[in-house]
Amino acid sequence: METRMLFGVGLVFDTPEFGTIVMGANEELDEQLPSTIKEMIGDQIIIKKMDGEEQVYGVVSIQINHSIAGKKNIGICLGKETSPDEVPAGSIVYCYSSEQIDL
């Protein structure tokens, strides 16, 4: 199974409409197409917390924004069942995929 680091969690917030959203950036992904990044993320992710605990989360949706500096900010919606308190900033998000994606 391929577990590739996607990004470090820089921001976690909750919205009434969509639930918990985790956001971060990874300069290694800045040159990738949004469709490639979304394919890497898939339907599930692994979040490894600062204390070493790992948990698998289902992905509800993915948003990729482009900054004026050419950087990509990635937002992953985890839904209303996940509390923002479950994912502390500084956690690491990994893809959870059985397929190798060549970059």
C-alpha cells in the first residue's frame, strides 16, 4: 500500500454546511495538476497526529486553491461526523491508496 505525505495541517475549521475541513500546502505538489492531486487523495486519507496516533478518515470533497505566488493550498472536507478537535494543527495528512501514482 502506498502512503505518500500530502501536507502538514496548517488550519482546521468547522462549517455548518460541510463540517470539518483540514487545509495545508506542500510545495512538492505545486507543479501538479489539480486532477492529479485529487486522484492521489482519493476517498480516504490517513492523519497522523503529533503524538503518533494515526486515523483513517473518509474524504467528502477536495478543494484546491491557487495563490498569486503559484502555490497550491489543499482543503479536504471530512464531513460533519468529524470534530475539528480530532485533528490538531501540525498533524500530517497522508494519502491512503492501494495504487501507486507516478509523479
